[in-house]
Amino acid sequence: MSFLHLWSVDSELDKLLISDMKLKRPENFIVASGLQGEKGSLTLTFPGVKAILELWKSSSEFCAMRSLTMVSLAQRMVSLCHSTSAASSALSAFYTRNFADRVPDIKPPLLQLLVSFWQNESEHVRMAARSLFHCAASRAIPLPLCSRKAAGNAIFVRSLSTTENDEHEIAKIELTSRDGSDSEGSPETQGISQIEEIKVLAWLESFEVQDWISCVGGTSQDAMTSHIIVAAALSIWYPSLVKPTLATLVVHPLMKLVMAINEKYSSTAAELLAEGMESTWMICIGSEIHRLIGDIFFQIECVSGPSPNSIGEHHAVPASIRETLVGTLLPSLAMADILGFLTVVESQIWSTASDSPVHLVSLKTIIRVVRGSPRSLAQYLDKSTKLAVGDVMGEINNPSIQVYDMQSVTKIKVLDASGPPGLPSLLSGASETMVTTAISALSFSPDGEGLVAFSEHGLMIRWWSLGSVWWEKLSRNFVPVQCTKLIFVPPSEGFSPKSSRSSVMANIMEHDGQGNLQENASSLSYADSLKLVIHNLDLSYRLEWVGERKVLLTRHGLELGTFQL
């Protein structure tokens, strides 16, 4: 760190590093900064602050790499030694903001290079790259993307230290700014010209090998994908500084990048697509979200299986992308198009194998939407003011049903759906901690004052008789409420084979011939048991009201019995 730090620019910081971090300034030998160029060439500066500053003033690539290195090291030092946190924070602040304030004519860090580290294995590098991006964004917006409002600032920053290649572009922006200043507010100035749009597209699709590629060991593909990431990030976080149609131009390349399953950039693209869905992308791709959700499900199924070409360290790549798709992007798309999401989920569940990851992903996403934004689902409910969400899977002793009030969008009650006392002993091979199916079907009574639930495991129907006074008095009381009535359903031909194996009545009547299978299931690990439950998950059960206190249980449209509550 002592060799990399730029001494003699901030004397107060230098003193803090010497006193708190115990750093020593390099003495009695020469330290010169350099920058790798094309074909293995290396540019070295003369030693001394002035010569090194010239490198900072002439190379955005050098600024990005050196700043990223220093900020990452500073953040790492905080985690290693809390006593140096003050000095480390000051060091981070210097390379993110204060350096540019002290030396205004240094080049801003190159945004394309910074985004290439957003998925780095090191958390400190990832966070440093993102912090530097935000601190430098207003000064480092690529010229083809600059809005006319931000062009003046871009011209000022770049004119302090320009290269011959930049002068022509700056001159054109100056001309555009002058032409637009006389007609501020006119329709022509609200958008961009066709020529400018072509330039933006050319920048987004450029395969030209950039100087910074050699710094990260990348390819021309990295150059184009980093352009897409930069444009998308600026469209979300700094829309006033970029051309007004940039979001429309970059959203489809961003979607393609998500689908490409690129090790370095697809997770970032998915995060950006989710981040700006409501504020930026929905207006651009509203009609395409339904199709995109279907594509995401297809990708999830692809990255969930083992790849024949993946070896060694590459095994973790699909897992990280899958985590972003499932945990970040899919819930965002679901909330953007609830009806489209539910339609896709229904078709996916019926068209995929029972062991497909699509089933579990669908359930997780629905739960996230319900818990994160239940108001979004309200318009698709049958004029009900309450929403009940049951645990599809869980241990025998802890499943529950969460009841929400859709008008206030709050949880109002928890219903206890755990097995009754003695249930494990009635089911051969079962234990209280065994993972199993919990709630297979739910339905409110026609008057909305009661709730009935069917559990495939044990073949039980639970009934809660809940009057309006009960709801009002017990609102926000989350002590689990026991059911009013419990009905054990006798097994019949209409049930799936696994239902009969876990039937209480079948065990009592000694009709269960699958004891060995239950014993094998009880010996499985938690993870294997969970996989087995997911594989056998059956979501085809329905509860239909055929009378004021009478309910019909069906499976795949086949009537299994009518029960009086």
C-alpha cells in the first residue's frame, strides 16, 4: 500500500496513514508508475509526483485501476483491523472523491473498466468498483451517451485533459449544445436526432478492442458487454445526464445479455433489469414482460442442471447466475406483470416434470410477491378483503397459514397447521422434524368468515370458523390459532399413491404397504428429504364449496369426497 499510494498530494492523509496504519514512505529507492499497452508494451513515468500526476491526467484506465486497487485495499484493511478504520475510510474517500477535488484535471475513472469488476470474487473489489462508478459517473459519462444538459460539464472536464481522438467529438458536442441552447424547451430538443441515435447504437454495439481490455485480460466481447452495462446503469441511476432515449435503445441488448449466461456480466445485467424495472424498463418493454418471464424460467431450468462443458471452478458460475435470476429478477418481473406471471407459472407447472426446478422457483416467487407486495395481487382476487398463504412444505410440527388484510396490506393472523398431537406416531416412519408437504389447498368460506385447508400429508382437512368479531378482536395477534375442526380423510383411488402412504387412516387400518419406503425416507438427509418432497409435490388439489358448511375435495378435476364442516 505504501508503494501504491500517491504521496504528497494530501499531507493530512499522509500523516494519518503514517500514524494509524504505520505506513512508511518509500525512501532510498525509486517507485515509478506505469500502464500496460498493446502487444505487451509498458509505459513508465519518471519518478516524482508531477510525472505520476501526468499519468493520472492522461489515462482513464490508469485512474480506474489504481483507484480500484487502493479503495479495495482500504476496505480490506477495515475488515482486518478495526483500529485503522479511520485511516482506511480517509484513504477510500481520497481515491473516490477528494483526489478529484484537489486535482480537478485528472481523468475520471473509466466506467467500462469498473463494471467489469462488479461480479468479482472479492467482496471488497466488488464494492469498491461500484462505489467508484457512482462517484465518477457524472464526470465520466461516455461522450455518445451525454445528454445536452450534461454536455457542458462533460466538455469542461474533458477539455482540461484531452487527447487528439477526443477533440473532434468534443467539438461536435459543443456545436450541438450551442444549437440547442437557443431553442430550449422546443420539441426538437426533447429527444435526440437520428444521427445521435445511430451514434449511441454504434457505441453500444462496438466490438472495437479498447485499451482497457488489456488491463483485465478481456476480449472484444467484454468491450461490447461492458458498454451495455454502463449504458443501462446510467439510464437507471442518472437519467438526466444521458440522452432521453438511451433506456429504449439499451433495454433489448440488456435482456439479451441476461439470456446469454455470460460468466462476468449476466448477473449484473439481471440485477440492473430488476433494479430499473418499475422506474425505467417497464415503459419500454411492458408488452414483452410476459415473454421474458417464460424465457427466465427456461434459463433457470438450463442453469439448474449440470453442464457437460463445466469443469473445476466453473461449477459455481451457473449457481450465481441462477441465484440472481430466481432471487432478484424473477420477483421484479412478477410484480411488474402479475397476471402474465401467473399465466406463465400455470403453464410451466403443467408442462414440466415434477422434479423440475420450475415448480419450487414458482412457489418461492409467489411467496416473495405476496409478502413483499401483497397489494399487487389484490386486483386479481375474487373481491376478497383477505388473503391466506399456506406453507406448501415444512416440518410436521411447524407449518402455518398466514392471513393478510388486503385493504391495509398487513398480516392480521397466523393459523396453526401443524400436525395434531400424536400424528408422527400414527404415520409410520414419520418424525416431527421430517420435511413433508404441508398445505395442499386453501379456500375461504363464501361469507369470508371461515377458512378450510387440506393437507395431503396425513390426508387431513382443517376448518377454522372465524366470525367478523373474531377478525376485529384478534387483528395483529400472531399467536398461532388452532383449527375448529379436524377431519381425517380416508384414502381412495383418486388420491396419488404417495398420499395413501402418508394417510392416517391407512396406517390405522393397516392398509399401508409402503413401510420400507417410509423407513428409507426417514434415513435421508434434510436436503435429500427436501428434494424428495419437491419431486412428489402435487398442487392439483382443489377445495370447492357446495353448501354453506359443505366442501368438495377434488384432484385433477376428479371428485374425492364431500365433507361437512
